[in-house]
Amino acid sequence: MIEVYVDGASQGDPGPSGAGVYIKQSGNHFDHSIFLGTMSNHEAEFHAVIHALRICQQQFPNDIISIRSDSRLVVDAVEKSYTKKELFRPLLEELQQLGTLFPIYFIKWIPNKQNKRADELARQAIHKQK
């Protein structure tokens, strides 16, 4: 099983945003810091999961993927397959579509303190662009 920690960050709402993806696999770890452009923090959280699934599709297409996020909004949307906000619906649909490419994938909410590396990577993406 591949453990994937994700986080989105924005400076402003909306503002410059980044995604952090930290992957743990059999004693190895992989860092990904992705600049996302200008968007809200919630959008950045969705994009972080989307980028994580794309990365895993390329690197670990046949593995079980366990995504850990500190965004209750994203985790709840994925678990319920629903979001009230129209802006997030296409992001949720894309995320769900990518999820079908794996034998099994799931998402779990974790507290911020367990997601520090992904948070650092998301913030690095923003600062690299400045």
C-alpha cells in the first residue's frame, strides 16, 4: 500500500497557491511541490489530491493508494461523492475519475500535525514562484 499525504495552501483567498504531495512507499519517500496559480485554499486542497492521483498513476498504477488529507471538506466530499459548492463539482468528478484507475484507493482525514511534510511542500511551491 502506498501512503500519500496531500495538502493545498494559498496566500490569500484567492491567492497564489500550491500543492504538496508526500509519498511513502516501502521505506522510500517522494516529495512533490506543485505551483497551482491563483485559487482559493479549498480549490488547492482538491487539486493536491488530483495531482497526487496523477503522480501515483504514473509511478504506482497497480498499487493500493491511501490518501491522507487534513481537509475535511475534500475528505467529506469524496466519501459522500457530493459537494454543495458548484465550483468544486468538476474537481470532485476529476478526482473520482482518477480514483477508478487504481485497484483500490481511499482517502482518510488526518490532523494538521500529521501532515507537516505535505504542508511544507505546498508552501514551497508558492514561494518558488515569487
